Amino acid sequence: MRHLNNNKTHQEKPQKKKRKEKLAKKKQTTKSAVVCSAFPPRPASDHLIHHIISGFCNDTNPSQFEKTGCAVCGQLTLLSELKAFNEVDICYDPLINSLAAKIEKKTLDDFDDEVRSPILDPDCSHIYGTYLSALKKNKRPLKSLANHLWIDKVPQALEDLTYGEKMLIARVWHNQYLVRVSSGRAKIIANAIMFTNPTVKVYKMLPPSRQELSEVLVVVFVGPANPIQEEFKRTLMFVQRNKVAEALKWLKLNHSDYAPLKISKENLNTYKEEGIPVVIDYKRSNIDDGNKIPSAMSKYNMKKEKGTEDGLCPFTVHGLTGPEYSKMT
């Protein structure tokens, strides 16, 4: 027993020494900290100034934040992580995928021709460094556009379509719409409420007739005076008949879901060349009341008008699901 106790005391002594040494080091560091915290501090040395300035210059160098697109994936990437095409000698055959893209058809006489060249973003001239190793191994990168991620530029026939024009070319309808356009002294604002249809409606012929459209779309105009054509043009329900016809032609030529679709010239001619596609319900309001809904206003909001004086008016869409609609009276 005495022998064991002696061993314990011998083991405890070096541990106590280590603790004393740690405490002594802490006291020294605290003393040095107290000395260094003297005010005012000493002027920075030339070496420290050079270190601070060079660090700032390195962090704010354009190469640290400048980005550009990668031709393989189309994503914005730091320029420092990209390599230009003229700096790389590599085979792009793994990026050939005839099922991922096809050439745009202009007329009915054009054949369905697939893209047989590597799928790369034509607006980009750099490639991400990590994709080079995959291409060298004859492998297609996971996030490459060739993996059915390629979306070409929006065709001219589908550019700048209004909400009303998109409704006329939609083949599947899920909702019914109530659009309210409010006009004050100078400002206009619009909002829409969507109600889900009990059954989804799929059209085999577009555009729908005006009678069919009036069953799912109602437009109400509220203002101190009868609306004029210039006010209609500022709303997103404004429709141009020629734009609808061009959009349907392009979709029938280039979209597989629109291939069996029939374009009805008879229904198309029932719409005006320019205007709202349905009959407008007009409700006169007092010019001093503004264009806001009183029940939707806060008591701290003293402005009577909301919206824009020029250009397209704001358009807000609210959705109501089946359970919510069933509880309403």
C-alpha cells in the first residue's frame, strides 16, 4: 500500500509543475497585453502598412468578384475559375445530344432537324475548370446544357406577350379570373383573383371563342370616367390579335404539345385588332375617393391613389383554392 501511495505522489508532482507553468505563462501574456494596450498606440510600421494595403488591393481586385458565363452550363462563374476557349484544346463530343435540342422551324415545309453539334451557350466564350477534367475523360458534366437543360433565347413570336395574350394561347386552363382595374385622377392599378376550376379544361382548338373566354374571364373597370383606349393599353389584359396569331403559329411548328392543335381563324377574327378580349363591366367611382379599396387600407395610409401614371400599371394576382372558396359566402 505504501508503495502505491508513493507512486501516486510521484505522478501528482509533475502535474502540479505543469499547472504552475501554465499559470505563469498566462500571467506573462496578460502583462504583455496590458503593456500593448497603452494609449495612444505606437505608429504603424512600414511593413504593417504595406501588408494592410496589399491585402486590401488583393481583396478588391476585379478577379476576386468579376463573373461571366460558362459555355457548358450557362451559369455565372468567377472569371478566375474559367478558361477561355482559345486556351483549351479539348474534344467537346460528350456535349452532343440530339434529343436535348432541335433547330427552330420557320415554315411547315421545314423538317424536324436535330442539333448534331456540341450544345454550348453561343454567348459565352469560357469554360469552367472542373468541367475540363470530365471532358478529358470523355464524360458529360452533370450540369451541362446537353443534359436536357438547354433553353434557347425566347423567340420573337413569344416576346413581350401580355397576360391576356398568354391566356389566349394557353392550351390548358386551370382557373377562372376576375380582373379589377382601378383608375383615379392619374394613377391606374390592377389586381386579379383566380378561382380554381372544378375540372381542368384542355383546348384542341385555339384561340377560344369570345363566348368561351367570357365564361372564365371577367374584367371590371372602376374609375371616375369611362375608360379610353390609352388606359386599356396600360393594362396587362390588352390583346393584339396579330401577336396571338404569330405565337400560335410558332408553337404549332416547334412545340410537340401544340402539333395536333387546330388554329381557328374564325375564332381569331371575332377579336378586335387591339383591345380587351371580353366585354368590360364599368363601375363609376367618385374622383375624390381615389382608386384604393377602403376596406384594404390601413388607417396610417393617407394616400388615396396607388399605381403608376405612365407605362404598364401594376398587376397583382391573388389565388383562391377549393377549400378557401367553399368557405366563402
